[in-house]
Amino acid sequence: MSIKKTMSAVHIIPKQFPITKKEARLYMAFISVAFISLFIGGLMGLLQTLVRSGTITLPWGIDYYQVLTVHGVILALVLTTFFIIGFQFALMGKTVGISMKQRKAAWLSFWIMLIGTIMTAAMILLGKASVLYTFYAPLQAHPLFYIGLALVIVGSWVAGIVNFRQVYVWKRAHPHEKSPLLAFMVTINMIMWIIASLGVAAAVLVQFIPWSLGYAETINVLVSRTLFWYFGHPLVYFWLLPAYMAWYAIIPKIIGGKIFSDSLARLSFILFLFFSIPVGFHHQLTEPGIDPVWKFIQVVLTFMVVIPTLMTAFSLFATFEITGRKKGFGGLFGWFRHLPWKDVRFLAPMLGMLAFIPGGAGGIINASHQMNAVVHNTMWVTGHFHLTVATTVMLTFFGVSYWLIPHLTGRKLTPSINKLGIIQSIIWIVGMAIMSGSMHIQGLLGGPRRSSYSEYGGTEQAADWLGYQIAQAIGGTILFIGILLMVYIVIKLAFFAPTGKEAFPIAEEEANAKPTPKFMENWKLWIGITVLLILFAYTVPFIDIIQHSPPGSPPFDWPIGNQ
Amino acid sequence: MHLHKYEKIWLIFGIGSLVLFLAVLGFGAFWKGTHPQSHGATIDPQNIEAHEAFQPENLGLTKVDDDKYIVNIAASAFHYDLGVDEDGKPVKKLTIPKGSTVLFQITTKDVVHGFNVSGTNVNMMVEPGYISRMETVMKKPGEYTVVCNEYCGVGHHLMYATVEVTE
């Protein structure tokens, strides 16, 4: 008892590791691919909004859906995965270190992912894979499209294994200490990612690749969709959790405060691990072959994520308030007004957090058992994930880039770049408000998603939708200006900003913080519960799907314009 | 683990509303029976005519009783087959009197499609091998655009029909 007390009284500030040039090159490689993807994918997004507003038609026989496939694959899969893995490697390198061997394995993951990306991209550009990023069977793309995607996932697994190894080595060297918060969070995210991507890997390896190569005549469509969405929802948490890492453990440092509660942050990540995977049916609510009772069970599990989300919201605003009050800004909202709004490292992620309030509320609507029928596959859904991923997550990633890139390249975030960054953040939020807002309204009016420009035989409803499509084009144009500005800022920070030292801001705990309970790092327990929840949510309905499956589907490649 | 007092209040409030939301959804689902469509009936996607409902002469609107209709649809890229009219022309528009109960039955011959009577709750995925069914009462007069809202290929946006609900 007394020993325990002394331990909690001694406040250990975890040692941090300097990032060497060789490491910085690794992290920057990932981040560079992410920003190149942002530019290409953003350009495709602009083209889509323009086509859909009836303003332009694409030249040289380029198809709208080909552009849409590029947009989805490169932004939702390539940009996110590369940025996240690069960012997570940087966090791990800083908090637990990276050995030479681990760095080499990390480069291996980079090259596997890059080769996969190039294969997939080549097939899309040749018009052999206009199947959108969900690649729903029985639409059939070229086999190299699927093989490329599989490589991206395999590469990300290598990265995850390197991360686990990093924590393991650190733990062995520091047997009595808890792992650094950020390393803990990265571990959770990669455990979730690997468990989740097993689903899509199974679909691609066992179903899609043999079928697209002609070794299997038919494919079980519902099984492929179920495996895809087993992965597809955790995918959105894989995007979101790195943003949470920045919110919990980096933003407090930027505003000059401390981490609100180390154990609370860890607990919320553990809950995200539990409730991110066994919920895929809420993407399949309007599908014919799944029992409604099991759909309802997964809806309930989906909603559980409200708890860690509310915990996060509380922690963040508590940190803001405590920090503000410590600095002497009293009154009910004095602390809020005196947050460092003029620091883009704070402003960009903060705007992202605010966008998450309507974004999260929309998510609850999407996941609702019956309400989903009103919005399923309408533009509402597109509006929803442009608020969550394209605003909340992206603005946070931008916010991270403002300090991470100069830190890695040995340059400074100058006041003028900071100002440009503030302008960029505002452009982004304005563009997104217009685009996502009009998408939400159009969706409520029944406007379909994933559709090129159409007058639908000149009906009144279609005429109503068009006005919102024009608004989306205006929003999309503003956003593209935002992308150009962001790419300019990134190039400037990487190559042209004055040399100097930029901080890697990692927040510390309060000196008198309560110790984090030991069981927080009981990985067997957390993984065990996650697996049990998945088995509970999927075993019975999956057996049911297979037992009551219809004859399989042969491949169809002509509908995607692939003669 | 330590929880701040305000945080406890906040979480009790949050979890309380969560329970309330789920109770509302559960009441709707299990007491009122308003589940999303999940019929589970299977069909051979390469031979949908083997099913009576999808034989060419049974496609489109059929009156089964006073104020009761069935609409059978065979979806394919990029077309909703609603049968043919007296002149042998493909039907593109259905006319249904206000207040009728309509059962939509739809399946696909090829890839995945969507079926959404825009602005209503009739919104179903149409997947090869399954029959999607939904019954609804058309209460509000007007012209509704039926859109395919799941990507089915390069002509996806040209796949539509019209339902007119008359006074």
C-alpha cells in the first residue's frame, strides 16, 4: 500500500526520443503520398460537382464514374491510410523510439502499399475498374485492381506489426512504467485495423481475386458485402482515432494545458475498439437477406459508441476550460474566447471538432433501425461523411501537418504561413458547410448519391435537386481552392520555409494526476472482449446468410464500360 | 478509475438518452413491427422468370383488391422493367390512386441496384439472388421519381421510373 502511494506521488515525465534524419525521411514519405493524393482526389471531386451541376461534360471519353472511383479510392483509402500510418510512425518514433530494423520493416510497408496503390490506380485510369471504392460484386474490375487493394492492406499490416514491436521493445526496457499514452492509442488503432481488415482481406483473397481471374464462376454477393461492411465501419474509426490522438494528447500542449485524464483517454480508446467492429449491419439495413433482429442488435452495438464519444467531448472541453481558467480567463465563457484561435495548430483541429457535432448527430440518424430508410443511399450520406471524414478528420490532419512537417524537415512554421493556414481552415469550413449542407438537404428530398447528372425524365423532384447540385459545385470549387492552398502550404513547409526548430507538442499529465490502473494495458482482455463481441454479433447471422444463400452471381464487367 | 463529478452527470445524461433512443427504436421495431425490409426470399438471378411474380406478363402494376396493388419489377442495368402497355411499349410510369396499399416486389437479373421512391420510406437494396419487398400506403398525391440509388454501372443515373399518386 505504502509503496503504491509513493509511486503515484512520483510524477514520471516520459522520456521522448529525438527524430533522426533517416526516420524523418520515412515519416515524410508517407505524408507526401497523402498530400499528392489530396491534390489528385480533390481535383476529381471538383470535376464531379461540376459535372453534376450540369456545367461541364468530361472530355476525352472520361466517364463520371471513373472519376468517382478515383476520388473515393484515393481519398478514402490512399490518403487516409498513408497519412495515418506516417503520423502514427512519427508518434511511435517520438514516444517509444524506432530501431534500425524496425525502420527497415517500416519502409517495406511503405513500398508494399505504394506498389498496391499504383496497380489499383493504373487499372482505374485505364477504365478497367470503375467500380467505386466499395467495389460491390457482381460488378467486376480487372484482377489487378483487387490485388493492388490487397497489397495496400498487407502493407498496412506490416506497419501495424512494426508498431506492436516498437511498444514491446519499449515495454521490455521499462518494465514498471505504463506505455506512453500516444503509443497506447496507436496500438489500439492498429489492433482494430488488423482485426477489421481481416474481413475485407478474406473477401478479396477468397472471393474477388479467384472470381476475377476466372477460377470461380460465381460469387456470393451478400457474403462479400457483409465482409466488406465488417471492415467498412471500423475503417471510419481508423480514420477518426488518429484525430482523437491529436485531440487528447497534442492539442492540450498546444494550448498550454495538460491532459485531462490519462486513464479516461485510454478507456475511451478501448471502448472504440469494442464498438467499432461488430456493427457493420447498420450499413446494410435495407438489404433483403439479413434477419431484422440481428440488424437491430448491431444497431444497439453501433449506438454504444456514443459513450466514448461523449467522454471525449467532455475531456476536451474540460481541458480547454481548465487551461483557460488557469491562465486567469474567468467568466462563464472567458476561457473559450481566449483559446489560441490565431494558432492554426489549434484552430484547424478545433473547427474539425465543432464539425463533428452535427456530423455525429447525422451518424446516429443513419444508424437508426428505421430512420435509415429515409436517407439510405441518398446524398444525405455523402453529406454526412464529408462532415465527419472530410472535415473533422481532414482539418485535424491539416492541423497536425502544420507542426509535424516542419518538425520533420527542420523548418519553422512562420507567422505568415500560420496566417495562410488560418485562411485555409476558414475556406475549408465555409466550402464544406455549403457543399455538405446542400448534400444533406438534397438527400432528405430523395436525391440519390453516386449518380452522374440526370434530369430523370424531367420530373419536378429532379428539378428541385438540381439547385442543390449547383450549390455543391460552388462548395466544391471553394474546397478545391482550399486544397490548392493546402498543397502550397505543405510544399512551403517541406522545402522552402526558413530552417529552424518546430516543437513536437506532446501533452503531459497533471503533476498530481491519479495513477492509471494497471488493467488498462491488459491487451489479452481487450482483444478477447473485442473478439467475443464480434462473434456474438456475426456468427449466427453469418451462418444464416450462408445456409440461405441463393445461387451465386457470375461476373459483370460491361456495366462499368469495360468492353 | 477516477471520474470527475460533472463528467458522471454528463455520462448519466448521455447514457440515459442513449437508452431512451434505443427504447424508441426497439418499440418501433418489435411492438409496431416497423423493421427495415429484410424479406430473405431467394431467387436464381439468372432465371428470375422461374418465379411467378417476375414473369413478363406479371411485371408492373396489378390491382389485387379494392385499394390494394402489387408492383412487380425486374431490375437490370440500367432499366426497371415494369412490363409493357397495350401498344407493346415499355411502361415508364405507374399511376396509383391516393390511399392505396402498394406492395413493391423487386429483384435483379444482374448487378446490385437500388430502389427508392424518392421522398418516401420505400428505399431498398436490390441484390442478385434476393427478392426485396416493401408494403406501403401511398397517402400523398403527387409525382414521385423512382431512382436507382446504388451504383450499377455507367448508365446508373439513367435508371429511373415515375410513380404518380392521383387524387
